[in-house]
Amino acid sequence: MLNKVYLIELRVSILYNKTMKKDKKRGLLIIMSGPSGVGKGTIRREVMKDKSLNLYYSVSMTTRARRPGEVDGEDYYFVSKEEFQRNIDNNNLLEWAEFVGNRYGTPKDKVEKMRDEGKNVMLEIEVNGTTQVLKNCQGRDVISIFIIPPSFEELENRIRHRGTESDEVVKTRLKKAEAEMELKYHYEFIVLNDEISRAAEEVRDIIRSRMNAKIIK
């Protein structure tokens, strides 16, 4: 007759193995952040061309107006202030922030669903949003990457080159960017965006390395 200690150990072993299998299947959470205008979106689109990385881009929700060329459901989910507030009330935002009168956030349900299906989910979010996410999501399955420009002057040129915002908003973004740059060492990785293809390859290498470590674990 099997003793109770053996049965308990057996049950613990089975539970541990199930948990390990689930952890190996569950996808990574990849947070890419940095100041406005640094090129996060361009790098992210380049990285996602590599299908071997099994990436899913988590589209953020925003109350701001759509810019020329932006597509609802691809660049952002463009929603009303009332709908955004409902998502806050229902605790369905992994993070959210407000800037120059507009709100931005990451829908939690979609992120969790895709990670459970084994997708490596990429978040392209603001620095404040990253702080919120990292408070609730930690461990080797979470990667935080901060994108920096070659210089602050270059960053200013990129923001002004957009031509979609007033001078007052541009100045607000630049002031915010200065403060955000001070927080880069809170991230696991810092990537210089001096050239898009090179920066994208560095991000791909970071993701690939963590994927390989997850398989070996």
C-alpha cells in the first residue's frame, strides 16, 4: 500500500510538471518603450517581419484623433472617452496613461489570450505604462526594451518632421522625453536607434535569445 507521503510527493510532481509545460507554452511579454518620436513603431514593424519569432502586436487603445494613414485596429483602437472609461472600470487595461488630453491603454484580455496560445506579445507603450506593467508582470518571460535616439536634437527633428501637432504640443512632448530618458536604466535592455535595420536586428536577437532560454529551461 502506498504511503501518504509518497502520494503527496507524486501529486506535487505531477502538478509541477503540468505547470512547467504550461510555462514553456505561454508566450513572452515584450515591452518596447522610449520617448515619443524615437522610432518605436518603425522598429516594431521591422522586427515583426521575422515570422520565426511568433510575434503578436498588442494594439493599444486611445481616445486621440486618428492621424493620416493610421488604420483602426492596426495602429490603435480609436475609441470614445466613454468606452475607454468602461475598460478602466472593468479592469481590462494592463496599463493606461493620459497625455495632452488623450488617453492610451493596453487591453488586458487580448494580451493574456494570445500569450496563453503561445504567442510572443509585443507592447509598444509609453514609459509610464511600462512602469505599471512591470509592477504586475515580472520574471524571465517579460522583456523590457528602451529605445534611445542618437541625440536629443535628432529626436526633436523627428517629432517636428511629423507636422501633425502644434508647436505647444511638440514642446510638451520634448519636455516629457527629457524626463523619460532619465528612466532608461530601469529597463532590461537599451537599444540605440541610429539605423532602423540595425536596431531591429538587435531587438530580434534579444527576443530570440530569450526564446531559446525558455526552450532549454
